[in-house]
Amino acid sequence: MPNLFRIKGYYIYFWSNENDEPVHVHISEGQPTENATKIWLTSKGGCIVAHNKSKIPQAKLNDLLDAIQAQFFYICQKWTSAFKSEVKFYC
């Protein structure tokens, strides 16, 4: 499981078996969990909340989305490196 970075107590990561999906990250407070919030990256450098299963409060989620957008190119590079494949986007 590639752990990308940690911000304000939240882990930003992706699972190592999800390379058949478009580029996305998961967010968990504390350790990674199956019920993590899922965020799709978009081809225009933005992100979309797929679901918020970990129930991150909206204000914190907004801050995390800003951080993910700021690290867009880093995340895409890590995706390519981890999965040895081209990045596909949700939209």
C-alpha cells in the first residue's frame, strides 16, 4: 500500500491492487482502513469525492481536497511508479 503523505492526522494513500481503476486516493484518520474516503483525480487537476465513508467533517475534507489538488502531479507520478502503467482519469 503506497502511503503518499500525511496531513493534519489524515493519511493519503492508495491500495496496491487498484491499478485497473482511474487514479484516486483514499483518506483515513490514523491508520488506513477499508472504510476510507475515496477521492478521484480529474484530468484538469481537480478532484471529486467518490464517497466519504470515513465521515470526515466537511471543513476538514475541504482542506484535504485542497492538499490533494496541490499534490496532483506528485500523486500521478507515484501512481505511475507504483502500478507501472499510464494514469487514467475518472473524467
